[in-house]
Amino acid sequence: MTQPLDVLVIESHQGAAESAVHALEEAGHHVHRCYDDSRDFPCRGVIDPDGCALARHTDVAICAIGAGAPLVETGPGGLDPHGAWTAVRAGDDVVATCEAPSEATLDMLRREILRLAAPVLFGAGILTEQTWCRLEPMATRLRVDFDLPITVAPAVKQALGVRVLDAVRGADRTYGPVQVTVHGPA
């Protein structure tokens, strides 16, 4: 399993996603819903904007198109109004289907960070192939750790931080605070 994901589940009708919710929770993921079962109106964000799962952080969702979260759908795809934004259609294994686009999104961001950091690293005598870059989303924050083969000057660390922020700013996902840490050899 990947790290626990925050998954926003929206149902076409109440109870339609119960098996998916159960599977996700059994796999250790946190499930959020857009509605409160005690209310007729389905959107928490209209009633209480701070109650919206997208106001916090969502790794995978159905109505998170604007926030850049990968859209995962279940059910038939015919006449699907979300088809243009759907990252993947869930099959029998909803847990694996939700984990895959979240990892893919992080992999794309990691590649962009390394692409933008390459000139800084090269200037310090380091090839990107010698660099380990880990990304760890934590709620609305993002932690980025660089493991480098040599110790670098503070100016290089600062330049890497700027490249990370450039990559995050250009990403399809929205993150709050970004923490960048640069480690030298152990």
C-alpha cells in the first residue's frame, strides 16, 4: 500500500459507493464525503465552506477537477459528463485504482522538480542520476527531501528550494506550504 490517501467519495445516489468506501477504509485510507447523511442538500461546501474536503486536502476525488486532484470514477462510462477529466475508471479493485493516479501525480511532479533542479545540481558537480528526491504530501502541505552524494553550500540549497517552488507552482495540483530539505552524504 502507498501512504494513506484522503479520498473524496461522491455517490450518484446514497449507498452507491458503500463497497468502495469499505474497501478504501480497510486498506487504511481516509474517506471523505461531500454530504452529510442527515441533510437533503448534498454539498457540505455550500453549507459550510470549511467543511469541504477540497478546502483541506484530497489525494483522489470525483469532483476535484478544479483542485487538480486526479478524478477516479466507478460505473459505466457512457454519456459521462466528467469523461474529459477522468484520470482512470475504477474496475473491481477500487483501492489500487485510487492509489495509482496519486502516485502518478507525485511521479510527474518529482520529474519536473528534478528537471528544473538539474542546472543547479550540475553547477554543484552533481548529476540528477546521483540525486534522490522524495515527495511526501501531508494534508495540504508538501515535503520534498533531496539526498545528495556531496555536501552543498547554503546557496545551492536555497536555489534547489526555489526550483521546487517553481515546479509546484506550475503543477496541476494545489499545495499549501512546501518544506524543502537537502541532505548530504550520511
